[in-house]
Amino acid sequence: MPAPANKRKNKRAYQLKPTLVTLKGADFELNDISSGGIGVVIEKSGPEFITGERIEKIPLELQSGMVNLKGVVSHISVSTEKTICGIRFLLADDEFDVVIQFKKEREPLEL
């Protein structure tokens, strides 16, 4: 039986510098990032997220300053290790470069 096709449109980076993203007044560990969105680790004791929910303020800290983006919760993935909330960015034309810069700044330096 062939493997299922990967539905992702954007390549995700998982090996990242430790980063916290503040959503709904709480800090979440960044799990992964792509040019289309982010995945954050959520805890049972934290704020609840619902698939389809709009996130009006996603603050991304860049070396040049803070930028706020908008997004929508695209999935909640539960595993034995952690629960990931996937958030797809709702980007204006000029915001794509911000995401690329944020992704670049979070990727570890190669030795």
C-alpha cells in the first residue's frame, strides 16, 4: 500500500531555536514554522483553541522589532508526547517577507 500523500503546501522547519509565542495572553513554545504558518505546543491547563478560530494578534519578535500577524487555527494534533495547535497565517501581500525573516532567525546556525 503506498504512503499517503503529504498534504502540506509549505515545507516546515522543526529544528528551531527555543522561541515563545504569546497567544491569548499566554506563552507557547514554538514547535515548527513554515512560510504558511506555525505550530505551537499547547497544554491542557492553558487557553483553549478551536479549529477554525481566528487569531487576531500573533506577535512575532524579529531582530528589527515586533510584528503582529493574523491567523486561523487549522488543526489540533494530539500525540503521546505533546499537543500541537497549527495556525495558518492570513497574510497581506507585504507580510510574507516578515514570515520568511522570522523563520530564518529561528533556524539554528549550521556548524
